[in-house]
Amino acid sequence: MPLRPPVPDPPEAPLPLRAFLRAIRSNTLTIWPRDAYRQDSTVRRFMGRTNALLNAPDAIHHVLVGNPANYRRSPASIRILRPITGAGLLLAEGEDWKFQRRTVAPALTPRVMPMLGRHIATVTNAALARLDAQASQPIDLLATMQTLALDIAGRSMFSLEMDQYGPPMRRLLTEFGDRHARPRLLDMLLPPAIPTPADIGRARFNKRWMALIETMLSARLATPQPELPRDLFDLLRAARDPETGAGFSPAQLRDQIATLILAGHETTAVTLFWALIMLAEAPDEQQWLAQETAATTIEPETAYEAVATLNRTRAVVNETLRLFPPAFTIVREAIGHDRIGELELPPRTLLMIAPWVLHRHHGLWRDPASFCPARFMPDQPPPPRFAFLPFGAGPRICVGAQFAMTEAVLVLAALTARFRFTRTDTRPVLPVGIVTTQPDHPARIRLTPRT
């Protein structure tokens, strides 16, 4: 019997305004009605404008690839994310975005993955040694994965140990998710240039967050400069726009690093969390994976090359990203009038492409609610184009997608080769959508060393 992970029940009908506002502040995954998982699109008038959810792959292609210049980030997403990302690549628009993308992209090409693989393996092996000391004791799985992913981000970005910076960074990230990332009505009604009461707290958070990033930058700049790049900081500091030759200013460099730390570590942490939870509740799948990882050694100098041999592990990661996409929705606002098939989109239409819905759509996936990694094995047909969007698509596809996949595959393989995972309680773990797809409580599992 396949595992069907528990999820919140979708509403039977579109939510009225008050219920919708409650849902986006408590769990955005509950805003889409049951029919949304079977229809190509759903359209409604909401707060004076047209709102549309797109599920048809050709419509998604049109927005993200065919006509992306007509669609910008929503004002609410800019207002909420700017305090933690600054003016980095995630929120940049127009010519500024083109400059940042051209400059950042070479730092995350396949040629740098062996270097980053060394950092991933080094940190992961140290974490395995710590977990060995806690063997057979229940652990807080989410906190453990967040700490591990943050250690990897710090080592990959700065070649720094995160013992000093990790705890304050985790406290600030937790504060952001709990107090500043939940949208309010005024966030959606007012343009970003007009501050709301919530923006006062966000501005205070921004000062403390960016001060911590700058402290880490100062520590990194105080270390000797090697001849060859040793981490992402070296690559970003040396990066130049291939068209203009311009590099990043100190403030731009800080904002790129803040963006990469947020996007890089939190999404990987929750992906590993959900993968381990499902493997703990699907022992047959766990054993299926352990057979592959038992023959693999994750060592710093060969880590990246090992990724190509880990087909089953990659399949588990992809199935996890399908069922629990960290970026559960992509929101765009139409700048000018557009038309997709019979769908008329006037200016200021708010478009949603929700991987949470898309990845569970009954017209695109067989048995969409089941955890079935085999569907992503090389001998299976690939999913329909633009039906699987864990990292977005088009010009704004996540620039760190390959790094994120490499990290998730290597860490999951190392953990599976060393430990057997079992739940220590029977309370269902439900997903909650705030910034990423988080669990509703800090689930605990037991790691038992494999013999």
C-alpha cells in the first residue's frame, strides 16, 4: 500500500475574504479549493482585481517563458521579502535583474560544483559524527536539518565554521518566519513604497539581519586571499558582468549573500526534513534507497562525481520536491493586458502558479497523493513539461537549483547509508505554508546505525 502523506483538507469552495486572510496568515496551503486540483485554471474577482490560478502547462509556459516581461513580482511579496533579501537577485527587476543574473550565474555553473561538493561532504561527514553520538536517541528532525543546511551554507559561502554565527542566524530566521513573513491585508492593498504598520517591525529586523551578514563578511575578508577561489564569496567578489565588466558594490554583494543564504539553506533543510519523514514512514522505500547508498562513499574530493550514480536518491529528492515543494506558490502581477487561450488577463491581474497544487493535479499525475519515488527513475517517462516546477522555470528559474539538488542528494545519501530512520510518535506531520513548506510541529525521529 503506497504511503499517502497527510495534508490539510482543502475547502470545498473558494474562501470568502475574511477566511482567505486567515488562511494566508496561518497556512497558505489551505486557500485553494478542492476543484483547483482538477481544473486547468480557476478565476475569481478578489479585492477589486482578477485573480487566476494556472495549472495548464502551456499557460504556465506562456507566463514564465513566452511573455515573462509582462509579469512582475506582486507588491506583497516584495514588501515581505525585501527586509531579508535586500535588493538581491530574488526581487530585482528590469535592467538591474539582468545585470545581477549575468553576474551571479557563472558562480553557480557546473564547473564550480566539485568545489561546492567538497564543502557539502566535509560538513555532512562532521554532522554524521555528531549524530553517531546521539544514535538511538530521538532528535528534533527539523532543527537538525536546519542546522546542517546552515552549516553547509556557511562553509560553501564563506569557508567559515558556523558555531559562532549559526545560532543568531537561526534565531533571526525563526523570528522572520513567525513575525514578519505572514501577509496582512495592507500588504496586499498598498504599493511597496507606502509603509504599513507591519513594515516598522520588518525595518528593525532588516537592520539586525544585515548587520549579522556584514559581520560575517568582515570575518571572511580578514582571512588571507588564496590564488584560487575556495567558496562562493570568492566567486561573487570576483564576478563581473560579461557585458559591462562591472562587479558588485559592497552593498550589492551583501544583498546577494543574504539572498543565497535564505534561499539556499531553508529550502534544502525542509526538503531533507520531508524526505526523512516519508522514508521513516515507508520502510520499504527506505530499504530500496539504502541498497543504493550502501555502496557509495561520500568523500570531499569525489562527492560531486558520486551524484551521478545516485539515481534512487535523486528520485526520492524529486518526489519529495513534488509532494512538498519548498516554494509552494509563484505569484506574478500582469503589467499589461494579455490573453492565454480563452482567458483574458487585464492589467494588474494577480496570477498564481502553485507548485503545491500543480504537483498534485489529477490531470497531470498518476496517483498524485502517493509517495512514489519510482516515478522519477530514469526508466520512467519524464513528467509533463511545466508540470513539475520545484525551482521555477524560464529566465527567473532558481540560479542555485543545481547546488540545491547536489546538496540534497549527497546529504540524503550519506544519512541513509549510515542510519535507519523511525518515527518515535504517531502524530501526523502536516505541512504549513508560510515562507516555505514547514511542518506543523517539530517532529522527532530515531536514528539507528546500520550494521
